Amino acid sequence: MNITTETVRQNNHYYVAPTPSNGVYHNIMIGRILRMYKRIIKKYHTEGPILLVRQGPKHLASLLTSNKIFEGDRQFKSYNIFRYKVQKKIYSVPARPTKIICINPERIKCGNFELKSKWGLGQIKSGDWDTVEKCTPVENDWVYRGLIQRFEEGRDWQDTVYVQHAVDKIESGEPAMGYKSITDFKNVRCNYVDDLFETIRTNGYRSNIQGKHDTPELGYKNSSMRYKHRLEPLVVINRNGDIYLRSGFHRFTIARILGIDSIPVNVLGRHKKWQMIRDRIYDSDRQSKLNVDITSYCGHPDLKDIEFYCQ
């Protein structure tokens, strides 16, 4: 059996862990597909063909994720690549999934958690997921409030909603960001946030890859989730071009506190109507063909890749 290796950090120590080569991985995938097939046959015999057909797409998606045919980096990259290929056949100018845009943190007023990050970047979704009712002011988020209390008001961590949120989670029997002990949470997680704040204040805000913002919990989490820590804060864009924060509240809040006027972000998803605006701008060969409503969007961070159409 051909085995490759990868360096893994756990408990602040590094060790070399074996990982299967491509040939071994393909054999693993075949085994998982066969097990998925057996589950489909079983569902057919127990629930009948009509119900299986009705629930087919949803059931297949569930099987794909529950059997982990794709997981972590492979799942994330596969969705990005496949979706982008499809989008290029449907839309005039779909953005590359990994495209980074730079925004002023003050521009973001709300958070929106309707789109799931496990389905990859650059999603284009219709529907009401972007409406005001589905959004929450960033000032109400426990991370935002806790970091404001810590770094603007000068409170001890113990006296912030950041730690109180962790206490409530742990006392209810749930881990708080991977921690089962509030002592560990304060000694490790809170110290990490202190260091992150000081690093950004001293060295400036750098992209996640440049800044090497490896969270202290990384060694405790499933390695399949590591791709998330290589991303910038995630945002989504609603039908009118408003930008909502999806994740990355720590870096976003620190940037706001320090008065940083531009940070890089990844776009998790766009509303279909916003994508149609991008297409209409791209499809117009000169500004005179753009109506007033469309030209008002020129200068938007998500239009930089087609900004020459607005000149």
C-alpha cells in the first residue's frame, strides 16, 4: 500500500501522520459508493419506489455527506470546481469561487447565516434567504460584543459576554468552540484572541494565509475541517448588493476596533438577482447602455473584476 504523509498539529505538537495515496483513496471511495448503493436498495425495499423517487435528490445529498465520499478539502474543492463550470454555462460573468474582494468593515451592518459553507464558495441562490428578517445586526453577535467589551472597554475576559457564552454552553453539556472546560477556554482561546489582536495592531491586517491565523483548536478538530481556516472571513451578497458577514467575526471585529479600512473576504454566496446585475453590466458594451439603477452600483467591491464596464 502506498502511503503519503502530512504534518499534523495536536496539543501544540507536530507529528507526521500517514494519509492514503490517490490509488488507495480511490479504493476507499469505491467502497463507500457501494455502501451507499446498498442503502439505496434497502430504502427501495422498505419504503417503496414512489417515496424514493420523491425524496431522491434530498436523500442522495444526505447519503453523499453522511458516507463522506467527499469530505473536507476534497468536498469543498469539488463543489467549487463543479459549480463554477455550471455557472459559466448559465451566467455571463460568474465570479471565480476563490475570488477575494476587499471591503471596509464599516460597510457590513448585519450577519446572515442562511447559506452553508460546506457547499463551497461562490454559490448563487434565489429565494428570500437575504431578506432583513433572515439577518442579525453584527452588534448583537456574542463574539462582536465580547471583543468590544475586552478591547474597547478594557474588561477582564471573565466579565465579557464572550466568556459567559462559553460558560452557558459548557454548563448545558455542549463544548464551547471545542472546549469542555471553561478553564481551558480562558487559558487557550482567550489568550489566542489577545495575541491575534496584538498581532494585527502591531503588524497590520494580513490575509489569513499570510497571517497564518491557525486557531489553537485546530489540532482537536477533524482534519477535514482545516480548509475553513485557510479562508478569509466569509460574506454573502444580497439582491441589492448589500454585504452580510457569514463567518470570521473575530478578525472582522478586531479590524473594526482598530479602524482598519479594508480587509480581504471570500464570497460564500450571491443572490441570483445580484448576479443578474453583474451580468447586465458585463453585457453592456459601454456605459451609455446602462440604466441609472445599474450605474449606481459601479464602484461596488464585487464589481472590481468588471469595473472597466463602469468607466
